Amino acid sequence: KNIWKKKTYFSIVHSYSLAKSRSFSSGNEHPKPKGFLGQQQQTNNK
């Protein structure tokens, strides 16, 4: 039973990561918000 639970867990994580990567790639097509860029610059200066 434990093996079956692990398999279902990994399949859920795999599908979730796939959906995440798809939304991320589609999000890259649009310009990032200015606030996000500002946060990146602040962390780089530190």
C-alpha cells in the first residue's frame, strides 16, 4: 500500500510541476512587473 501511495504522490507532483512550468513559460512571454524587477535589483546590490 505504501508503494501505491508513493506512486500516486509522485504522479501528482509530476503533473503539478508540469502545470507550473507551463504557466511559467507562458508568463515569460509577458514583461515582468516593475516591482519584481526592483526587488531583484535590491537583492543584487546587497
